[in-house]
Amino acid sequence: SSDFLGCLQPFVLPMRVLLLLVSAALSQNIARRTKKARQRGLKGYDLIDAVDPWYGNDTPEKQEPWAMLDKIGDNNKRVDEKDWRKAGLPLPHFHYFDGNKDGLIDEDEAYSWFLQRAGARRMDLREVDNPPPGHLDKLGKWGRALPTEGLVYQRPFPHPRDFWAEHMDGYKPALLKGAQNGSRCMEWTKEDLMARYGWVEAKVEPKIESRGNSSGYTDLKRLAPNHRLNVSEYLRVEEGNNIYVVSTIPQEMAWEVSHPATLLCGSRSKILDKNSRPPYKSTKHMYPHEAGYDWMTHIFEANLWIASGKTRSSLHYDKEWNVNCLLSGRKRWVFLDPFKYHDQIQWSKGGAFDAKDPLKNAGTDWVFLNSDRVDLIVQNRLRQMDYYELIQEPGDCIFIPYAMLHQVEKLDEGLQLAASWMFLPETMYDEQGCRDAPLHEDLPLAAMDTLFMYKGKGIIPQGYDDPLNFVGRIRSMMRKRKSKYLTVKLLRAALLQGSSAMKRFKDRESRIRKIHKDLSQYAADPSRGLTVKELNRVPLRVWAKPAAEGDSEGPLDCDVGEEYFPLDDSEFAKMTAFVDRVLANHTRSPGVESRVTNRRVWPSKPQKSKGRSEL
């Protein structure tokens, strides 16, 4: 992108040359694929599917499907009826997707057609004169939503064993009404945020999610070209602009958000082994709690959302279990079960969702459509799909099952605030550990140990390398080099790989030595450094700094020139002191037989709801 090029002024010319080379390589790849497909006698949609070079790898850029059609056709920098015929595609489909009726397929039209072509090849254009119910209406308006009985809860919320059985085992979303009521975060207003948290630096993105299409970035490039503003700056400029905050929640703000106790009891001693086959076996948890709280569900990432005006997401799924708590505003959520419909959905990336072995899902994926005006002539299989619809109000928390397709839209124009967090789908319910859980009181979100904590400044830790991966890289380098100790030299080599943030610091040598000193304090002999066996003595919160600054893929645009500030000992002591005070008033509960199966592969038919106990 131009933003990326702007960050690398000394390398602009080589990068442009590189982009031209990539484009030329793609063109050659399409030409080779086209030749092979035609030798096999393929034409029309079968030809397009065979030529598609992106399937299973990534979603194409906006201009690339258009360029592919041009390459298959006359290669004359335009896509007209002649190119369409040369590909063997039905001419009426050309006229349907030629939205502005200029006799040409432009980049947007080609992109829309390409990412919806599975439905397009089956569409019945006689329906243009008699469209199906819900055509060009909001997502889900083709029929009635499934009943929400068993999905909506009022306090007291279920015991974790019942919640996990109904919603993790049962693979159903849930709405926890008023879960944040009484929390300090419910008093956040524009004025309050500017006065108390205006200093917090946040990552900003376009309000209208437009995956694979950069057209939504106009306001962002003008107001925040590096995708970063502090909260005060954002609140002064956001009204009327296509820009919103989607950032890691800082620890100081997380103290004012509640974590519902019904979501506790994800074990910290064992976890499902995603490298096994379903039904998955358990293995030792790779993120044990530093203070030994085996009942404290491990949070992988916690985020803050701020926006006003119109916002909506794409129809997509995430790899993790998600919890989204709305603090102001109203939202409409639509959920579709991918286990039931995965073979009827045209995924934008493709090859990511694995219904038979879902813990091995290769990243996230999404479905191309306009959720405000769904084309049910093209998206014809949607008409037969069941869906859940939930309306979220201030104080409510939504639970989103991992890999479940969902789309969310804001229903009012006012300021919307939300906090969300995610935890791994391998997480298992643990009845034994749950006996010690403080279920009588919701803990602050800040007291839950999140993999990457954020102080409100520095690197905003979204999507950086897992600290465990960095430790693994160090371990591998030590063994390969037969190094008994983690030396400064070896740490330097690990931190300066690829495009790491550490490479950009002029004072990187002193920074590397400081990190080495911080790590070495956990060694038996700090003057020598850590041995391979001692690497696991270092808390993951300490490894988080070299993992973020040594990520070989480099920093996000919003983090260029920033360092990462990890969770320090004083803040960790504050967290454990708070939890211990709550535990002092807790009576250990008697164990009961758990009906949680920790299943992660689901049948298409929903399971019947069972009775529940309350907290």
C-alpha cells in the first residue's frame, strides 16, 4: 500500500520494482493455468475455478480478478463482452454484474462476481422480475431466525459447567443480559474517556469493514495515515468519518470491565491437543498460570472498540472463542453454523475451514456480500440457511463460538463502546479446577492474565508472534549452535530476523542487552544467562517483549518506531493480590459429575437443551 511505501522512503524504488515483479509473476501464473485448463477442455466457470491462483492462499486484491479476466481474454486493459465470451462464461451473467451498464466490467464488478461466482453459476436470472423474499434487504431477511430459547440469560448466570456444556459443547451463541451492569465501564462517556483516558494510543480502522478492498481507507489515510491516534485525537475527528477504534484494551481500562464468572474454569493444566485427531486428546497446557490459578481461563487477546455512526462487519468467522461486551449503543448479530453449511458457502479465501478437523483451521475466512443489500439471486443458497439473530444492548455480553460465521451491525448513530476478548478453542472445561474458582463474584478483566498486556502506549499487541514461538526459536538456536547459555550474541540473532521492529531502533544494541539482562535474572547464574532447561522459568509476560519486537514479519503500520511495554512485576502483584482477596471469601465447592465433553466437531442438528444450575 502507499502507507507502507511511505514508511520505507529509502526503499521506495526497490519496493515498487518488487511489486511489479510480483504482478508479472501473477500474470505468468494465470497464463500457465489458463493454458492447462484449456488443454483439458475446460471453459466457463470450470475454467475460472481451475485458473484461480488465490484459492486456499489468500483473498485477491480488488484489481486482480479484473486483471485475470483481461488476461484470459484479449489482454487489452479492459474487460468487455468479448473477453467474457472468450472465457466461455454466460453472456447474461456479464450484463447482470455490469452494474452501471456501461458495457464493461470494472474492478469492483469483477471482484463482486469473482467472490460470488459459486452462486452466480447457479443463479436463475428469471428471478430478476420476481425476486425472492429478502432480496436486496439486510442479511437474514430471507426468513425467520431460529428461536433464541436457551441462548439468552438473565442473572444469575449458569454455573460454568452448564455454560460450557450448552455453548461450547452445544456450539451455540449466548447473550448474557446486563453482564456489565454496575461496572465502572458503564459510566464511560465521550467526556469521561477524553478526561481520563485521552492519552491512550489506539489502532484505528475503517468503520465499514471491506475485506480485500482498499476503497474504505480514504478517511483513514487522511486522518491517521499510520493507523494510530490517541483516544482524545480520535474522539475529536471521528464524527462523520469512516474511522473507528479497534485496539488492544489497556490494562488501566481493563480494571473497569467485568469478566463474567460463568466463563471461568477453562483449565490451565490441560488443553486439547490440536495435533491429535478428533475426538481430540488432551495434553499439558502451554500457558499455565504464573500464580497457579488453574480455574482462570486463559485470555489470548483483549480489545477495545469505539465508534459512532454506521459500523458493520463482514460475514466472517474467527479462530477463537470470542466474548463481546457492549457498553453503549445497540447491535444486531447474525450467526450461521459453518459445520452445517460449509460445503454450500463460497469462502473468500477458501481451504481454511475444516469441518472434520476444525482445530486445524488454517486461519479465518469470510463471505463476500453486502450485508445491507444481500443479492439473493446470486447468494441463492443463503435462502435455505437457518440463522440466529440476537440484539445486544448496553451492558450485554455476547458469546461467539469459535469458527461460527457471524455478522454484526450497529443499530444507532451514537457513540458505541465495547470490550471484547478471545480464548483458544483448545481450552477445556475442568471440573476439578472449577471447585476453587471464585464464582460468587465477577473478576475485573485486568485480573485475568492476557497473553499480551497493553499499557496504553508503545506497540499495540494485535497479531504479533506468540511468545511461545519465540522461546521455541531460542531453544532451537541454542541446540543448533550447541550453546549452553543464552548469550547476548544468540539473542541478538533471534531479535534481528526478517523485518523485526528491533532492526529499526538506532540504539538496538543497548535494548538487546537490557532484554538479555531481564531474561537472565531467572537463571541460576545470571552472569552466564539462561540454560535451555531454564527458558521455561521465565514468565511468558516477560518473553512477550522480545517476541513482539523480534517478530520477523515486522511491526504493524501503527507500531513503526514503537517498543513493547510488558506486564511488569508490580502490576502482576496487584492482579494476584486482588484475586487472592476474592478467594479469601470463597468456599470451595463440592465436585459434581460434569457433563461437559469438550467436543470440537459438531453435527448439523442442534442438541436439545438440558437443565442448568446457577451460580
